[in-house]
Amino acid sequence: MAGGVGGAGTARAAEPVAGGTRLAGLTVEHRANPLGVDAARPRCGWRMVSSSRGRRQSAYRLLVATSAERLRGGRADVWDSGRTASADSVAVRYAGGQLRPSTRYFWTVQVWDEDGRAVPEAPVAFFETGLLSTDGTAGWDGARWITMAGKKPDTAGAPLLRHEAALRGRVRAARLYVSALGVYEAYVNGRRVAVPLDGSPDGSTEELLTPGWTNYDTTVSYFTYDVTELLGAGRKVTLAAVLGNGWYNGRVSEGSVYYAQNGNPLALKAKLLLRYGDGSTQSLVTAPGTGWKATDTGPYRADDIYDGQTYDARAELPGWTDNGYDDSDRAEVTEHPYATRFPDAKLVAYPGESARLTPAWDRRPRSVTVYTGVTGRDGSANGRGRIVVDASRTVTDPAEAATASVTLAEGDTAVFDLGQNMVGVPRYTLRGPAGAQVDLRFGEMLNDASKGADGPEGSVYRANLRSAKATSTYTLKGDQQGESHQDSLTFYGFRYASVTVTGGTVTVTSLTGRVATSALRQIGSVTTDDATVNQLIGNVHWGQRGNYLWIPTDCPQRDERLGWTGDTQLFSHTGLYNVDAVALLSHFEDILIDSQRTYGADHAQFTHVAPGNRYNSPEPASGWSDCGVVVPWTVWQMSGDTTVIDRSWAAMSTYMDWIHARTGDSYSGQGAIYGDWLAFQQTSTQFMSDVYYGYSARLMADMAAATGRTAEARAYQELFSRIKRAFITKYLSTEGGVLTVRSGLGDASPVTPGGTTRTEDDSQTALLWVLKLGFYDTEAQRRQLVTLLAENIGNDAAYKAAHPGSTRVQYAENTLAVGFLGVNVLAPVLTDQGRADLAYALLHQNAMPSWLYSVDNGATTVWERWNSYSKQDGFGPVAMNSFNHYSYGAIMEWMYASMAGIAKDPAAPGFRHFFLRPHLDPTGRITHVSGSHLSPYGEIVSEWRTHHRTLSHRVTVPANSTATLSVPTVDPSGVREGRTPLSGVRGVQYLGFSDGTASYRLPSGHYELTAPLE
């Protein structure tokens, strides 16, 4: 069905090809060649790539067909947009006829450049629709949720389900649509169903804990797989699955609607769609009475998100996933009561990439320490002593440790150090007698001699896991050739594994930490010539990698691992600079909206956590609840796609209306139970709530304007103005001619774990937010606020003498004092206010509290607390002390935008236009920065170096975008590309010189520039 704007016949003949330009990066729903697309009008995207300058798109033509051949010559039989005069290449909607379910469509795009010349046609891409339904019935061909008959919840053994059926002929294509209440591993004809992964040895990898975590009472996700190759040429097919508890049946979901004190039975729902060579089809589905069988006598004995996994190799069932296995004595299946209990729940196609194992990031041991006992308890400061190391079996050389084999007897312990705090599962190979048991207990740190240690010095510290057992237990079957195992129904956050054995001597011949993540595609990087700063950057990446697992979580190791919304929103800019997370964060917004309707106060407040769990209490929580507004705005700003705004608008409006209904014409926020969480200088919770109310109102005005909601844009701008006026009246004091921000007006968080609870005026976080939002009246006040902030950060003797009751007196000069709600605005606000020097001073600071304090104390991920650990004082408060918590890693947003100088333009979302404005390090410690970010339009590069009083700056502006370049220099005439003044380069527009910076408007292209600094 060709059609669309203008129709196929209106496209003009191709003009001469634009040399050096091509099209790449074709996506549908922000994914390359996706399966299981359930959008009725999918979003298409592409990028121009050009070696020429000034390339931009003037028109496009989208073509969709039922085969690749039909696209040739422009004969699209599904949709032809016609030549459309537009520069749009992000989230361009399909506008053809109704798409059919379970159908592969091929598509391409033709583009014309700024001179009307045709760019070489893009390669053919495809997308495949899912079942195009959400009720769990349409398209499922009678599939039901099935569970093992007679199995009580929480009894030993994971359900193993299988079904074998005859094929009717040669299978041309096979698709598996599958979901679980719990988590699943799917098998077809004895082989694990895998997914593609660039860079893996065979181009594929295994998923972990599909279908992920949602509010199961309202929404469950399903996945689509192409399993054609797994069928082979046989006459039968066997579909099998292992079911684990996951988030559906465990204390991780305590407090949710679907949680059951006595446990939830696990269930599988699947449809195997077979297309035969003769054009006929067949569906094999999960349903009672159709030949499905089940057992729980296999090797998977226990699994839990918090506690780990128990596997008994003696109970393995060889061949149970393949054809020909005798399952006649196995249990029947019965229909699960889920559909009756939650009749309105949706079953939807997962809109992004699954969490999966990523071999490129796997970690092998850096050392192996074997100890045989404990000594020195009586003489140690904490009474715990130190381990007795067996030097003959200990390996400290990293190269040797990576492949070391160690033999352990009962009473021995081996500590494997992987050198990196990571998230995933272990894979290990063992050799020993049948019945011997091996326990691997995981942790992030080693015990020292401090008071907070939970074991002898040198052993693995696990107190911060709280009640999580985080243990992998394996019972050997006695294979003399060795036996390998990899946990698959849980995950761990760990750097160290403490290995012990019982029931016989066992040799551990290998151990690998297998990394699992949803942050699959890194699209940004920043590096410097400062090793400690680079370590911090690496820590941020690893923290995001570990905590972007199906949802953005707070931590991956203790008995929490939840979708805390405050952490999510404050890190979202950094997260989207680092990785392709548009689908992940948009999906999380959907989950949050479900939680709002179920758990939020008055079914209107966005919740503190999502999906639902034990922290669902509808307490006022500004900064956390505002995630429901901040994330859509940030995704739009970074991607240029307004879809998440439209999808969230009703929920966001409900939330904002709810606040106004609570506080009325006082224009105060709802309250903020967590305040500026874990700050070293306390700001009143109501102050934080009021600034976030204003912040959300401003973002709502922006989003309304961007989506054509003119009346709403005016209303929210008026709301912002009223909040600002009420705020200034309440909090800005000019008594005695002295400007004071009364951030001490009100109480600190009532749930602050440790530290001071006394609020202070002119706190760092308060000053930052007042400046960020412009909550002042005059330019003179702005300057005074900047001075107050600089004095607070500087924290010199004069400041301490003038503020003897402040918590700042305890800390060094040039230190931060912010918590979660101040950390992401600290360096950006300083830079915006002309104090990039202070931002750099804070970056380089290594005294506590600071970013480099954790680096100097051995961190390989970002910590939850500024003082989670120190070599001098040991461990921080054990009740809440994660060593993998990405929130404070939000500093990387500033590293991209102000250090490397790749800054978005809020007026041109998605980097259609952006700013290149690097700020040089006035301390001179950093003289080289290289940054890049793959925007929706292509890779942006900004690399600068200072040498002999000269700045060298290499930049790339992608095709179909433009940039405003700001170059620090003493002489704008000396800013040159080669020998040519930049102002004289064709296409470049000189904008002027001010405050030591020359500014230019750059068309797309690559530039190598120099500028004098003295």
C-alpha cells in the first residue's frame, strides 16, 4: 500500500549524488533492526555521515515494503512518504496503512542535501512487528499462563517446563513470543535461545533475568526471538523453559500488590509461530492439556534475587530440553490464576534491549589468596584478627591469577579478587568428588582492622549486604574432566568471591566474573591526562553499567536493588551522555506511571521507588517524585524525541495538579522526606521541595511548548513565576543589608541515616538551586549569591570563624557539602556563574568530602556516601553503605558539557544545534581532554590540549547539525584553522569576542583549530 504525503509518484528524479556523504544508523523505535515492535506508528531515525562541510538534509523520502526487493527502484508496497521537505531525521513517524502483527517490514530512506542533491540511498533495514496487542489474548492463539500442577510456591526446585511436537514440513521461519511470571531461560531443540551482541565471539550472548521487572499487577513484558536456526532440519521441535523467582516471587517485591506472603507460583506464557515453506503456519502455545509437562526435580534447587542460587549437578536431567526426552512420568501443567486475579493487566512487547551478558567486560581474577585460619584476635583493635595466608597457594601476579587453579580442602578459604566492582554472575569450573559442595560468597570490599569490619583482616566484607546472602552454591556430580557452572536466576554486585568447600577436596580451575547490563551501547566518553580523574570517569561508567539492569537501580548488592527515583532523575543527563538509554529510561517512566496510579498518594504522586516494593509509602518526596517530570524532559532534550512527553503528559499534569491542590496559593512544594540526601551540610526539606516544585513547573512549561500545548505552556510559566515570587518572599532575606538564603528555615530529613540533622542558612545546595532557577530579583543579588557560594566552598579560616556552628568547620578548604539533590547542579551552576575555577578545584580535591576521596581509597565504582570507607577510619555506617551507587557520578554531565565542552542547546533538543565551549583547567593539572558523544545526528567530538601557551582544539560537528563554538583566547584574530583565521573559513560565522572568549557559528564538519592563550 504505497502512499503518504505526496504519494510515491511525486518524488523527483535524483540529482547528482552528493559526494562523500552517506546514510547510516537506521533505527526503528530507537533500535537497529528490532523484533517485536508493538508501536502502531513506529518511529524511524537515521544519520547523515559526511566528510564534507555544511552538509544538511533538505528533504527525505521514507519507503516501507514487504521485501527488500520491492524497495529497489522505489516500488514500496507498504508506504512511500514521498519527497518531504524537512530536516527531520529523529523519530519520524510511519504514516502508512495499518501494520500486520508478526510481520517483517523492510525499509530505507532517501535523503537530499542542502543543494537538493540526492545522497546515496541508505542500506535496507528492517523491523518486525510483535503481536500488536496488549490484552494478553489477541494474537496469542490461545496461549495461557501455565504453571506446574501441584507445586506449592517456595518449595525446593525451579519448575522445568517442556513440550515436544511434530512439525508439518520444512520450516521457513520461526518466532518465539515468550514471557514469565518470574524469570525464564528458554530453549529450543536443546539449545539456549540467545540474542545478538556486537563484539561477542560468535555475535550472540545470553540474556539474564528476562522478562525483567515491572508492576506485575498492571503490566508484564514479553520478548520476541527469531529461532529459525534452532529448528534445523528435524521433524520435531521441543520448546522448554526454566523458571526462576526473579522479582515476581521474593522479598524484593514485598509491599507490592502482587506480593504474597506465602509465595507466588511461577508461570510461563509462550507462542512458537512456525511458517512453513508452503505458506502455511502453525502455532505451538502454552496451554493445559496440550502435552506440556513439568518437573522440579532438576538441578536448580533454589534462587532468589538477594540470596543467590543453589545448583545440584547430581540432579541434572540430560537431554530434557531436546527432542526425544521421555517426560511421561513428569507432572502436568495447569492454568495459573494470574489472568483471573489481574484481569486488566497488560502483556506488552518490551520496548528496548534486554539485559544481557557482555563478554567484552568480563573479569578474570587479579589475585587469589588462600587462607587456612585466623590469628591475632586478642591483639587486634577490633577483636577479629587477621587471616593466616597460605603463601604456597596464593597468587598475586595478575597474569598468573587470571588462569590460576587452586585446590581447597574443608577449612580453607580462597579469596578471588576480580579487580573491579561489577554486576553480573560468576562462571566457574570445578573438579572434585560427587557430593562435594562449593560456596561462593560475594562482596565489594575486604575487611581491614577497623571497628566496622565484620571479619578478620583480609577476608571478604559482607556486613553492608544486610540480610542478602548473595551466595552461589554448587554441588558437584563428580565429573573427572571438570564441570562448569554459571548462575542464571539471580545476580550479584561484587569484586571479591570468598570460596569454601565441604564434603571433599575441590579444585577451582577457573573463575570469571560475567558482567550483565542493560547499558549495552556506550555512546560517550571523556578522557584526560589526569590518571585520578580518569579513574573517577571509569568508576562512573562501571556504576552505571551495574545499576542499569532492566531498570535504573540504586545499588546491586544488598537487600535493596530498587528503582529509586531520586537517583534516576539526577543521574539521567549523565546516563544519556554515556550510553544509549532512551528506551530504558522511557520504559522506566512507563513503570513509574503505573506505580503512580497504584501506590502514589491519591493515585497522583509519583512514587519514591518503582516498581512497587516495601518503600511504597506515599510520603511527600520532592526530588524523588519529580523524576516523573525530569526524566521525560531529559530524554527529550538528549534525544530530540517528544514521544515520552506525550505518553507521560496526563500523568505529569496529574502530579502537578495534585501538588497545587495540597499547597494552594502558598505555592509551596509537597514536602521532601529525604531532602538533600546524605549531604554534609543540611538544607531544610521544605526548601528542597519548594525549589523542585519550581523546577518541575519550568520543565512542564518547556515540554508543553515543545508539543504544541500553548495554553498549558502559558499556565506553567505563570505557575513558575508565582512559585518564584513566593519563594523569594519566604527564603531571601535582606535584613540589615545582608543577603541570606534562609535554607535553615525548617527541619532536616527525619530519616537521615547518621550525620547532622541541624539545617543551615546559605547551604551549598540551597545557593546552587537559587542560582540555577534564578530565584532572586536583581543582578546585584546574583553576584552576592555567587560570593556566598564561593565562600562556602572555599571554607577558609575566615569563613569558619564567621560560621562556628556550621558543619563546614570540620572539613578542608575547597570541599563540597552537597548530597544527592545538589551533586548534579554543583559544577554546572558554578561554571554558568563564571566560577569554573571552583568546579575544577572541587574536581581535583581528594580530601573528604570529594569525588577523588573514594578514588584515593581504592574505589572502582562510585560510592553511596562521600565517606563509605577510608583507609584511616574504615567502613561507614553499615545500615546503608553501598560501594556501587551511581548518584554522585552525575559530575560526568559537567565533564561532557563544560570540561570536554559538548553541551546541548535546550532550544534545539537532540543536539540538532549544540555548544562547543570547553573550559580549561586553571590549575594546569589537566592539559588534555578528549570527549565524544554519539548524538542522534552523529558523533560529536571535542578534544583540546594546551601546550606552550597555545590551545589546540579538534572538533567534529555531525552532518545535519550546527554548533556554536566558544574558544578561550587572548586574541580572536589568532584563532585559526591552519593558517586561515577561523572567521574567514567558508561557512563559519564569527559571532564576537567577550570575556576572553571568541565565538563562532560552525556548520557541520571536522575542524583542527589553534588559539593563543597568552
